[in-house]
Amino acid sequence: VQLVESGGGLLQPGGSLRLSCAASGFTFSNYALSWYRQVPGTVHNLVSTITTTGVSTTYLNSVKGRFTNPRDKDKSTVYLQMNDLRPEDTATYYCNARTGTNEYWGQGTQVTVSS
């Protein structure tokens, strides 16, 4: 079982970035997929979730209207499209896959927004 995030990097405020989370080793379509982010010394914050039926919910108020999280079942991949990035979006972003009984995490990808 693997969740592999990619796409992180360093960019200036106002820029856009798309994170990818590629899944393997389990039935992707059966899992709700979430993005979390974490700043060192703090807990994970749930950013957004997309259900098995494609219903997306953004939980973090500060990113509403700027971040979206589509999933591609054919590629077993979920994305986090981040627009109008701000310095406060700097964090390690983690992908999570969950059913009622199983839960998997990716290794995280760093996003740094700085001028």
C-alpha cells in the first residue's frame, strides 16, 4: 500500500501549485481521500476531503475559494490545486485515504510560500 505525494516546492505569494497523491496497493475508489497540512510544532489540520462519490468539502476556512481537491479514479490519484498561495499556506501537506476500517497516509510534501 502506498500513497505518494508530489508537486511541492518553493514559490512566491500569489502563485499556484498542484499537489498529486498517487495511490497503489488498495482499491482507490473505495476510499475517501483527504489532504492535511502541518506546520512544525502543531497538529495536522484537515484541509479538504473528497468522498468515494466525488463530493468535496473544504474544512479549512482560510483556503476556501482557493484550493480544490479533484480525484481521478482512472489514475488512482487525488490532487490539491492551490491558487493564490499565501505565506501562511507554508506547511507539509499530507494525503490520507480512509474507509471505515483502514487508513493510510502519504509521506508528505513540503510547500513553502515566501517572497
